[in-house]
Amino acid sequence: MEHDNARVRPRSPAERRRSAGAGARRRASAPLSERAVPWLLGATILGSVLAIGAVHTPTLAIVSLVTAVAAALSLRASALGADRQPYVTALPTIALLALTAYTLLQAVPLPLSWLARLAPASADVWSRALMPLGEAAPRYGSLSLDPGATLVEATKWLTYAGVFVTAVFVGARHGARLGITLVFGSAFLAALTTIVHGLLGATHVFGVYEPRFSVAAWHVGPLLNPNNLAGYLNLGVLSGVGLLLTSRPILPAWVTGVGLTAIVGVGIIASSRAGLLVLPLGLALFALLAWRRRKRMLSSRRGSGTATWLLSLAISGGALLAALATTNRTLAEVADDNINKLWLFHSTIPLLADHWLFGVGRGAFETVFPAYRQWPGNIVFTHPENFVVQWAAEWGAPAAAAALVALGFAFRPGKLALRASTTALGAWVGCMVLLAQNLVDLGLEVPGVTIALVATLGSLWGEAYRERPLREAPPDDPGSARRAWLLPACAAASGATLVALMVGFGWRDVDHDRRELRAMSEAGAASGGWPRFRGELRAAMLRHPAEPYFPLLGAVVALQSRSESPIPWLQRTLERSRRHGRAHLLLAEVLASRGIKEQALLSLRLAVEDDPEVITTAAALARQWTQRWDELQRAVPEGEAGAEMLERMAVAWDRQGDMDLRLRCAEEAIARDPGRIKARWAVGDTLLAMLEDPSPTRCGGAGGAEAQRAACERQVEAHAAAIQANKESSFLAVHLRARLLLLRGKSAEAEQLLAGSCERLDDRISCLRLRVQAASQVPSSERLPPAIRDLLSATCSAPASCAAAATWAGDLLAARREYSSAVTHYARAAQDEPTEERLLKLADAAGNAGAHVQAAEALERVLHRRGGQDPELRKRIFDEKAKALSPSLTP
């Protein structure tokens, strides 16, 4: 804070030189605590990103405590210094502390009557939180609908304030280059560890942490989300570009060049569309601003040409590294045209309308948003992937607008020393690029990413403060020494207190509770542990009152244990999730168990509309509950989802069931979507079954009218042709044609068709099996051995599949009474994967083939498996051995 009596005069060149020299001497003679501040800042920046971005509460607690110590030391050193720089009264610090305080207030419990006046929508959620339990509303509720998550967010923002204070101190004492170099080095190490994980093919980060979601090759590293990684690396790239082109580098130029090569390469491999879009724009903006800066300076620095060439070489090397590591999946991710994020922004508008004043609470978006999600699918959105929308949704529009205005004004270019150095210019452009990317990504919600951003801006602010005119110090105050300790102590105590609150109340986040309660439900909560499980559910629902998963889990366990009605639990689930297919599916099962079939079928329809992943289950239930077409139609939605449901019903239909109904389902699916090849196959399969079965009249039965049979055969061929035209490599078309030939008694032609087609089809194994069946029907036996040989060659990549195929071939040969050949295949199956069933089949075939010794050996292996305690098996072994000896005893 500026003193009222301070007289301002500009610094002369001599004063600047003396100040720089004095600063160097002061740093050399500074106490250890002050010299430790840059090291603590570096540990915070690097540690926060390498610790999986500090997204987990334990690592965030450690990072926050280190930051609190660093900020306290910075404030203490500043208070004792001759400059007495008021970092804590800087506008960015005030803004960050204000946001921390506001976030903390969101988690404070309030009487529900007060909350109803302040935030009616939030009060309504709290008032109905315990409805499934049959309890009254809780007496207290917070503005936040996830108070624990809000405490975690408050800790994050206090940490950012501490990082800013520390970075300002380091920038003021050492210049912005040190802080920017720390961010660049952290980005380089993040890229390097990602490269090492990719080269090793690692699936665990540092060999310890297993990601909870699928991570592609070359994406395993400290930042697992490729968008977060790309944003972090883009900040590192532009910081490195500024460091490379500066006249006063901290690192050797070749080190910076190598770092840029690695960062650029990994940034491209990350395949973030937004990251790849904003990086060239950022480089172009930097080039424009740097050109204008050089133009004002009238001359360029010595050696700038060499640095430019080195920069070009580093970026080209990074692109080459990316090209060497690029896979088809990488290209597919870059070319992905998914724009669901735009629909995500649109779906957030109703949430903003309901909670516009105070928001849903920082960190509560994940649990609240399901009530506003508008498109189908079982997808959890943790963030709206736009930091402006996120702030407005969680803080409320007024607080978000105030934060944007205050922080934007504080970090405007005129407030920072951008003209002083190329390093500062590159770092500032990197910050702008990161912010631009996070208009469509969620990187700023990762503490490690935001810490790097705040450290960069704090370093720029500190250097700008150092370049301001000198001010005369105010008169000495006898109480200044005591006050010099007060502010650092408050900073350290505030950090420790908030970390303690976060650990105490925010440790069990919603993801932790989901996994723990699901594990309890799977461990047998329905078989005796319902009261305890119910208590755990109650506690979780009070921690996260808007979350729909917990009442759904309660409904599942209530249904399994039959301890109480699942209906209230499902009602709460559907209140808190606008599109929840699994809840509707469970509701359908409950209604069907009570004989309310019509409503059950309607619930199946809603389940499929809300979640296409339940189509298979819904189709099976619909077929199980009714065999009437008019009732089935109630369960089938309109559009693509309905066509898929009809197709799956037709494909999975038991051939012994109602063939007319199966045919109608398949034909309706084709009418809705002519490109559905499985539905066409189901029609052909059903018609072939009607041609084989004498009871249906549509195809004339086994001895029916030739005209009807011919019409059905033409339909089968037409559907086969349509399948082939839609997908030439589909086995389904060849399957229909081969079966039609077999039905006509043309087994040799069927075998020839399959022999010439199997190699190019998508389901080669099924094709080869059908070929073996066709070959077994050919009068001549010469085609069967090659067909079986080809099948075994294709399936014997693993012992289990090889044994299954050999057993199947042995069964077919045994049915043909070719026991000697069957013994060969049973023996192979028993060798690859011996089971009692296979050994008994081997013994039967060997006995029928006259190989009684081999039969006895197989039976002895079975007896050994049974512990030698089977008298009947012993007798059979004795008989086989006797048969083996009988030829030699014959006179």
C-alpha cells in the first residue's frame, strides 16, 4: 500500500545500477529463510504437476502447506526488507483472498429457512435429501450442494493466493526470469516423464498410480488428461520461446532448445484439438508483439538471429518427435469431430437460471449437473469445460463477473513489465493461450496447471513492481517489528487451518463415496448388512445431497434385500438426474415384479431413450415379459434407439420361440433403418428356419407350395445381397447364402463358397466352423480334413480356444462314427486344456475306435481328478484294460 506522504521520483540509470548491485549483495547476504523461498516456489510448481496435478486431496494438502510456508517467509522477508513491498495489498492478492473467503462462506451451514430466502433452488435440494429414508429435511444446509468439495476448492484458492505472493516476492528480488524458468523446467520434466512412460509402455504413473480411466499409449504421465497436458505444455512452450530469445538467459540456449523440442513433441502427441489450435495462434501473437517491441527499440539484440534459428530447430525437432510417436489413435483423436462440449454449455443454462445468485457451490457442479443434462448416456460430467461457465455456475453470476473483472484488470498488459523483456512477453502470451484453451477445456480446475499460471503472472507482477519508481520509506514505527511477524503468522495459520478443514470435511469426495458404497453393496449389503449400509448411504447423501447415484444404489440394495420399497429411492434418483436409463430400467423390473406390465414396458422405453447402453438388457426383458406385438411396441422408442432395440430383439430371439414375432421385429427395424445388416440377417435366418420347419405357413413348410418356398428363398438372397452391399466383409451375407445352399442339398457348393470366402470375412472363425459343417455333409469325405485343419489353424492362437475348437471337431466326427479321427482331436483338446468332460469324451471315442489302452489312460486321469474314490470308474478302467489284453490272450 502506498504511503500518503510518499514522494515519487523516477530512477536514474546510476540508481538502477546501484540498486541491482545492492540487490545482488542483499541476496548473497540474505538469511536462509529468504533464500529458501525460490526453492519452495520451485518445489510447489514442480511437485504440484508431477503429483498427478495435485488433484487428490492428500497431495493438495501437502502442496498447500508448502505454499503457506513459502508465502509466510515471503511476507516476513518483505516486511523486514528496505523496500517494504506490500504484496498482500496488491489487487490480485486481494481478489484471490476474496474468492477464497467467498468460497469458504458457501460451505457454512445455515438454517434451512434462511437458505430458502437466499437460494430457493439449493434449499429445495437440501429439503428433499433424506426423502428416500422417510426422514424430515435436515435443519441446516449450505449454499453449496457439496460442502466438502467446496472446502477443497477454498483450499485451492488460498493456495493460489500463496503462490502469487511467493512468486511476486521472487520476481521482485530475482526478476521474472527465475519464476518463468521454473515453470518452463516443470513443463519440460512433465513432457520428459510422459516420453519415458510412453517408451516403457507403462500403464501406471511412476509405476505406482493406476489411472481410474482408460489412458492411451503416450498419454500416461503426470497429467493424464491430454487437454490438461496440452494446456500446461503450451504455457511451457511460450515461456521457453521467451527464454530462448532473451539477452539474459538463466539456462544455456541448448538446454532451452532441448526442452522446447520435448515439450512441443509431447504437446502434439497429446492430440488436444484446442491445444493444437491455440498454440500456433499464440506463437503468431508472440511474433507480432516481439516485432513491435524490436521496432520500438530500433535495433535487435546481438545474437538474435542465432536464437531464432535455434528456436526453429527446436520446434521442428518437436514436430519430428511427434511424428515418430504418432499412432492411428492419435490421428483419430485429432480428427474427432465430436462437439458435445457445445451441448454441455447449452445444458448448463437452466442450471445458471436456477442458481444465478450464489451458484451451486464451488466444486459441486459434478453432483448437481445430472438434473439438467439433456442428452442420453451414462456419462458423468465433472466440469462444464469452460472456466467462465464454471465460475458462474458454482459461484453465481455476480461473483463470477466480479472475479473476471478484478483479475482481468489486475493482469492487464499495462500493469506488467511486458516491454522490459522478451521473456516476460512470451510468458504473458503463454498465460493468454492457456486461458483461451480453457474456454473449451477444464485445465484450470487442476491445481498443478493453475499454480503454474499464477506463478507466471506473479513473477511478471513482481518484476513490474521492481521497475516502478522508488518511494521514500515512511517514518520508523516502534511496533513495526512486531507487525512484521503478524502477517506471516496469519498466512501460515490460515493455510494450516483451511487444510485441516479440508482434510476433516472434504476428504471423502463424491468419487470416494461412490466407490466405497458400491463395494459395500457388492460385498453383501443386501444379505444382512442393510441397516449399516443404510446409515452409510444417509451420511453420503448429506455430504452430497444432489448426487443421484446414492439413492439409485439404495434402490438396488432395497430390491435385493426386500427390506423396503425401492420406489422412494428411485423417485429421488429421477428427481436428481434428468436422463437416467438405469433408474428407469430398475423401475421397470420393480413394476413388472408387481404385475404392472404396461407401466413396466413404458419404463423400458424411457430407459432406452435415456441410455442406449441398456438396449440389450431392455430388449431381453421386453421379450421375457410379452409375446404380443402391440405390447412390445410400448417398450420401443422412436428413432435410431428404437431400430437398434428391435434389431437386438430379433437377433437374440430363441429360434424355438414365435418366429412370426421375431420376423416382425426385424422387418420393423429395417423399415426404420435399411442399413441395419443384423436385422437383415435375422430376417434371412428366420425365413431359413421357416423353410426347414414344416409348421409355419409363410414359406409353405417342408412340403408346402413351391411358389411360397421360392419367394422366401428370393427374400433370403435379397437380404444377403443387401448385407454384402452395405458391408462386403460381413460374414452374415455368406452365412445366409451357404445355409440356403445346404437347405437345397448343395453341400459341395456351400463348402466351396465358404472355402473361398472365409479368409476375407470379419468373423473368420464362425465361417470356418460353418465350412466344416458343410464339408461334413458332402458325400465324399475328402473335404472334411482340410476344413478341420484350417479351423484349428485359425483358433489355436491360445490353448483355451484351441481346446474348444478341437473338442467341437471331435464331437462332429464322433457323431459321424469316425472315432479314430475323433480320438486325435479329443487328445489334442485334453492336452491343451484338460477337463473331466474332455477326458471322458476321449475315453469313449478311444474305446469305440479300439484304442483301449488310450481309453484306460484317459479314465485313469479322470479317476485321479476324483481322488481315486469312484468304484464304477475303476471297473470301467479294468474293462478297458481287459479289452486291450484280449487279442494277445486269444489262442
